[in-house]
Amino acid sequence: MDQVILFILLGLGPGALYAGLAQSLVLTHRGAGIINVSAGAMAMWGAYTFYGLREGHLLLPFFYPDLGGPLGVAPAFVVAVLLSALLGALIDVAVFAWLRGSAPLAKLVASVGLLLTVQAVIVLRFGGTGQTAPPVLAGGGIHMFGGTVPAVRLEVMAIAVVIGVALTAAYRYTRFGLATRAAQEDEAEAVMSGLSPRGLSLLNTTFAGALAGAVGILVAPMTQLDPTTLALAVVPALGAALIARFTSFTVAALAGLGMGALQSVALYLQTLSWFPTSKGLPMPGLPDVLFFIVIAAALMWRGNSLPGRGGHIEPRLPPAPAPRRIARPTAILVAIGAVALLVLPFDLRQGFVNTLIAVIACLSLVVLTGYVGQVSLAQFAFAGLSGLVVSKLGIHLGLGLPWAPLLGIAAAALFGLVDVLPAMRVRGVHLAILTLAAAVALQNFGFHNPSWGAGGLGSPVSSPVVFGVNLGPSGSFPLGGGHPPSPLFGLICLAVTALMCVAVANLRRSGLGQRMLAVRSSERAAAAAGISVPGIKVTAFVISAFIMGVVGVLTAYNFGSVDPANFGIVNTLVLIALAYLGGISVIKGALIGGMLMSGGVAATIMEDYIGLPADYLLLFAGVSLVLTVTTTPAASRWPTAGPARPGTDRRRPAPTPVEPEPAGPEPARPRP
Amino acid sequence: MSAIPQRSPGTTRRSGLVALSLAAGLIGGGLSACASDDSGPGAGRGEAAPTTIDGGLGRTVSGAAGSGKATGAPITLGLINQQGGPVSNPEFTVAAQAAAGYLNAELGGVGGRPVKLEVCNIVSAESQGQRCGQQMLANDEIELVVQGGLNVGTQSFHATLAGKKPDLIAVANPGPDVSAKNAFALNASSLAGKAATPIFLDTKLKARTVAMIADDNPGNQEIAKSIKEGIEARGMTVKLTTYPSGSADLMSPMTAVGAGNADVIMPIAVTPTACIAMAKAYEQSGIKIPLSASGLCASDTVRKALGDLPKWIFSGSLLNIHAPDPTGHVAFYRAVMARYAPKGAELGINAPAGFAAVLAAAKILHAAGPDRLTVEKVSKAARAYTGPLLMGPPKLRFGSNPQMPALGAQAVHYYRYEGDGKWVDVSQGWINLPS
């Protein structure tokens, strides 16, 4: 028992990070009505700012001016926290303020754009290599429960709890806190009472930025300072915030600390002889699975009682017109693509192959988001699963074409079905959070697992061979200069992409597509018209996962291996950003998004011919997503997460105008 | 509440005299963590670079016969490195370029032709391994590829290169590096550890229980797995735990693995950040058990961050550049780097491997006949290469291990750092040299 207590205490360090981020999430949700998944990125910004100041530099986007010497710990901490607060204020003014009338899902997607933007700025300045963060708090080790607990753990825990209590008191007893609560509960009535929800949002987001930054600075010495660790710490923090219903600061603090303790105890349990291992190694990603379970349980448990600020808004997505002509443009584009594959130099040919695969990935979002209005943050997890099945079937059973790819795609579709089952109870923004947690868990627990995952250096995939002809990128082909990738593989990718485009276009024109649009337009109206809303959502998720399964198969053959890094959460976030930028509801948008994806034609030109690092693409994706969501008219037309809670919509008019019907030549005609 | 875990008397007996002396050496030392001053007590102490370059040694390891500046048509070497991502080894390329600079300026290049490096970096994605492979194949001037330590992109790189050009692997990792077609690994790195570490722990440290700590980076897990299997095969007990790769919190894994009760602690730390985190946790825990780490931790970056290197045992499949070296290899390396590398260049981590690999490549190209190089001739010469590899084991023999035919040797040298710039050769030479 002593050991368990010891590990609970040791887990207080990461727990304080989750607690602080959860409190920051609650602040932003209370003030701006946004589930800010960039909270971890804001913490990272604070930590890097502090690091820069201690090194004698000021961290600014694209600038890193020399301050003439390092700042002391205390002034550096104060300045870094102030700059983090400034970042929070900037985000509120430049992004959140423009989304006040938007549906929660649009706000969530905007915060995804912020996450990518902050991450890209950090990568461009510091690269992806981890740094050792300078410490703020001092203290040696305290011997207790048969081990040593660094005093810093207890200090950060105390700080997290004190902040939770202070925020609770402030929101209960101060005028500012009461005003924020009033605006959170009923914005319209708050306005009529003379309160300024916009001003309150600004203040709350500023505090959230300062809090996230401070937590990042204090905890970074316990984590590696890199562009990913702190940014993705938002996943367990979301779990803690969900337990706190995005309302209670003390519950958020305690739940965050609990998540840290859970992580630490899991580490301990894995060293016990009876605990299952994976080929003799502790199972990686176990804490991420636990976090996923906590989030799923919290959503199931509190799903209906979670505050759905903005959930009453039922505006629509950008138009999703049914394509009038399919055959001729497809033939023309295929012909152009085929010529390009034969004449392009090897690097652009590879970029074009990557683009074709990325187009298919974007198509999965056209179906899921463009047609049905749902968001999944696990898209590349489906692709990874498919690729892994292809690899394992080849290694263990010697299966190749056509069974391995077919089974891989089927596995992805099946996982899509399992992943969407919570949609029966969880909708919209909460479903997006769940898929985020699922993607992280699958990435770390599934793909990295030594037994069934991709192994340390990727799981090898043999080239597809039919009648002795190598169809893979290493196959020979009389044209194309003889250098890989083989134009034949490119032609196969081109054919598959064209097929998928035609299929998705036909889906839009079909009755199923019309029912999907009906659900997208208004779940209530669709349900009233006799459409099974959950059935449509499940169908869309499965189709989307199926399409990503195709992506997984092509990616596996493309690289000759399945590397977990290809199927990470950041890739999915970039995919969403670029698909949205291109046009999330039309096939043309998928073509544009595919061009811009990492490794695609645009990235190849940028990197190999212009000499710009590919990291600029991450920045472009993030900024574009934020701009697209905040500035286009469609920004205020994201579909609602679901039916408004009883008693909310009848009191408030929708703050943004709702168009009468989805644009496009063919209006949705739900079946009776 | 109890104090820090104490080792049982039986455990202490098992650890043997060597372990006791190591522990004694550690007592009272304590690491001066967090010092960030360049002029710290250990910074560069006693390690001023020699100014004289031993040209004879240079000619021996590079196969050069001439001297002076190379003037002919350049020979292009492909160079693949992992750089710019979470695991980044820029020092590998810097050192390789310094070696090429020396070769071209003082040894007449390869048969009078200067060596040019075409560098392709893998940052963090499998697609970049593929791109580098394609780049190497598309450039007809490249007859030989030199590969740094990769823990991402390896599969796609080898799948693309597919043995069509010889690949001289400067730092091999578990996975396709060991069995790739037409690949020749000069430095078995962790794979050397797999074979040699159990022998060292058993025969030199007399250890029976080993506490291993690795992050959950897939590449590091693979390394941990292979070393663990090797140790267990020799009858020792291993307790292994992993922690999230982005974490610098190693107190929890140290405690989880019962580091205080083991005979020796073995962290799989391959980045300066991980080494620094390990050193801080080691100090904070107050444990005095011997700690055997990779020589990658004996870097200037780690020394700068901690004020001095931690008083650990450092393993290396190349000679330790800080320790006394009667062969003169390290002095030669330091002298060339001082003259041809940028000021302040990292001399440790993967730099020695990059430096040595370019000189070995030169020897192979000399053997293949620099005037009419073909892929076939270079491949044949690479297969026949037996050394001597600068700072490496005295002899290499490719294909001696049928399971890992690409490896030339799996020998390791172990040194203990005692502070104040003092090093002890605890393995007393190479362990597990090829027969």
C-alpha cells in the first residue's frame, strides 16, 4: 500500500499540469464558451517563453531578439506569465470574439487551428528536439512511503489546489465572477443586465492564458520541453474538465491531480510480475488508454448534463452542391495526372503520389464533416490500423493482394463502427473530444505496442506483386527515368483516387447523401422526417473510416512500412485544417487539401525547389484554419452538436442568421 | 515513513568488489545539477585539443596514399542523417564534413579527387526516409551512401534503396539496419550493447539484478528489449520500466523499477535531455548504485547542463573521446575537429561515428579504385573492409553473425567517470571482439 501511495504522490507533478490546464479550459469555457484544445499549446508557449528569457532571448513569432543576457528566475517568470496572458487576450480578440455566434464545433475546430499555429511557431524557432526546461521551484527530496518524493511535486500540487480554491472563491464572491457565471448561464439576459459578455470573455481568456503559461513554466522541468508533450497534455486535462462539467475549478484541479496519480500508479503496476506485458516490455500508452476510458466514462455519465453553450445554434455548413458532371472532369483530370506521373522528376512524382493519397484522406472528411457535420480527430488512426493489418497479414500469413488490403480496409471500417458507438449518446463537440482521446490512445497503446503494433522502427510491408509484376513504388517501369517511385504505382494511386472521388460524388447525389445533408442541416428536422439520425451518423463514420482504410493501404505500400508516426494526431489535425481550407463539403476542396498536405506537391516544391522548411506548412495549415473559420461567412454556419437542451432555445434567439436551405442545385430531400 | 531503500546484505555481496568501489566513488560526489555556466568546474577540463594531426594515422584509416589538396573531379558520397526532430544528431553531419574537409585538404582526397557529401536529413517521418532513398538512387554520381543513426525512416529508406547502392551504416539500430541488403554497419551501437553488456555486467560488475529504464519511444523500446534479452540470457534478473518519451520525470520510473535495490541501473538514454533528466533523478533519489549509460550521455551538452559529467559508467562501441587513449585515435580526431569543424562543435554523441565513417568510406573507395568507381566495385570493397576503423574495434568482419549479417562487430568498451576529468577503463579493453 505504501508503494501505491508513494506513486500517487509522485504522480502529483504531471497531475498539477493536467489540473492547471483543466482549470484553464474551465476558464475559457466559462468566459468564451469554447472548449479550447489549444490550452496545452498555450502552456507550451509560456514554458518556451520562460526558457527563452532564461537564455537571454524574448520569444516572439518569427523573432527571437537578444536581451543582452539571461533574466533572473523571478523576473523571467513574471514576464513569461504576462506574455502568456497577452497571448490569451490576443486569441480572444483575434479569434474567439469572432466566433461568439458560432456553434461549439466551429469553435473547437478554430482552437485546433490555434494549436497547430502555436506548435508551428515553436517548431520553426526551436525545432522538434526536446530541451531541458529551466527550473523555477526549488527543493530536495522528501523520504516517505519507502521512497523519495521531490518536494517540487508537493509544491506544484499545492499551487494547483490553491488556484482552484481561489478561482472558486473569485467566481462565487466577486462581481466579475458572478457576472461571468451569469453570462455563461444566459448570455442574452446578461446583456440585458448591462453586462458585457465580450469583455468578460476577454478577461477570462486572458486569465486562462496566464494560468496555462504559469503551469507550463512550473511543470516543464518535469516534462521535456518539446512541441508535442505539453500541447497534447490537453487530452487528460479535457478528461478532468469534463469531470468538472467545465464549471467547477476545484473539481477540475482534483480530477487533474487524479489523472496524474492514475498515470503514475499505472507505471508502478506495470513493473509488477503479474501485470501483463508485451513481449516482456511494459505496454506503452497504458495511461492514454486510461485517460480515454475516463473521458468516455465522463461523457457517458455527464453527457446530458454538460453545459452546451451555443448548442442551440443550428446554422449550416458551406454549400455541398451535388456534382452535375462527374465523368468528363474525372477523365480530364485522370489524363492530366497520368501524363504528370510519366513526365515529372522523381521528387515531384513522389509528391504527386503523396498528394493523391492525401486527396482520398480529405474525401473521408468530405463525407463525415461536409455531408453530415461531424468531426473525427481519429482519421489517421483508422488508416494506421488498416496499414498495420496489411503488414501483419503479410508477415505472419504471407497474404498479399487482394486479401490483405481488403481485410485492412474492413478492419478500419469496423474500428470506425466501434469508435462511433458512443455517438448514440455523445454528440458533436463531445464526440470530437472522444475521438481525440481515442486517437492518442490508439497511437500510443496500439501502434507502439511491441506485440501487435508497428514495432520499434515500423512494420515492414512487402511490395504488392501480381503475376510477377511489382506494382509498388520500387517496381520497374519503362517510362519515368527508371528512378523510384515507379510511375505504375502512381497510376494505381491515381485510379484509386479517381474511383473514390466518383464514389463520394455519387454518394452526394444518392438518397443516402440527401439524408446525410438533412441530418447536417437539422437533426431535429431530420428526425421529425423519419430519418434515423444515429443511423446516418454511424453510416457516415463507417464510410469515412473505410476511406481512411484505403489511405492506410496505399500509405503502407507507398513507404514499404507502417510507421506509427504517419498516423499520429497531429497529422489528423493538419488534415482537418487543410480539408477545411480547400472546402470541406466539396470534392474540389479535397483536391486542394491533398495538394497542400505534408509530403504532397506543394510541400515538395516548397521544400526542394524554394528551400523553405516543411514546417511552414504546419504554420500555414494552422493560420489558414483559424482564418477560414473566423472570417468566412461559413464560419457561423457549423451545424449544431445536436438538439438543444430543453428550455434553452425557446428563450434565446439564434444570434446569427440561418439560411433557409442548404445551398446547391439539389436541396436535401429527406425520406419521409 | 521509511528512509531510502537499502540494499539487502545478500544483494550487496552479489554486486562484488567492483560495484562497491564504484559506489564508493560515487559517494560524496553528488552532481552539481542545474549549473548552466560554460565555465563550470568540469567544462573542458584537461581536454584541450591537440594541435598536431597525425597524418600517418589519417592515411592508415582512410587508405589515402597521397597528401596535400585534392584537385580532381569530386566523388560524391550520400549522407543520410536524422536531424531536426525529437531525436536529432546534427553533430554527425558536422563531424562527417570535417573529416571530408581534412581528407580533401591534407590527404589528397580519394585518389586525388575531393570527397563531396550530399546530405539528406530525416526529421521525424517515414516519408523522409523514402525521399532520402530516392534522392540517393536518383543521383548517379553517388556510389556509396553513409548512414547515421536512424530511429525513424529506416524501413522506408532501406525499402527504397533496396541494396541498389552500398550503404555504410555509421550507427546501426535494431531493425532493418542489421539485415538490409548491401549494408555494412561499422558501429553496432546498441546492438553491440546487446551482446557485450551482459558479459560486462556479469564478469566485471558481478551484477545479478539490473534495473532498466527506457522511454516509450519505439526505437528505444526496441533497444531496451534487445539488451534486456541479452542480459536475461546470461542468467541475470532484469526489471524494466518505461516512461512517456516526452517526460523528464524519471523519479517515478526510478522508483518503480526499484533502482535502489538493484546491482546496477541501466537507463536507455540516447538524447542529452534524457541523460540530463536521468542524472537529476539519480542525484535526487540519493541512490548510489552503479549506473551504466550509453556513451551518448558523455557529451558536452550534458556536461554544460550539469556542470560536469555524471559519475557513471559509459559504454561505447567507439572509444570514449574523454578517456585516455594510448592508440592516439582520439587525439587525432580532436586535432582534426579542432581545425576543420566549426568552433564549439559537439565532439561527442554521434560525431565520432560520423567522422570515422567518412574516413572508412574513403578507404573503401580507395580499395574500389577511385578512377573508375561503380556500384559493384564499391560494394565488393565495402564487403571486404576489415578496418582499422578510427576509434573503433581493431578489426571488423561483416557477415560473421548470420542473424545480423550487416554488422562488422559487436564490441564495446566501458569507462567509468570519477569526476575532475578522470576516467577509468573498467572493461580493460574491448569486450566481445569478433573472432
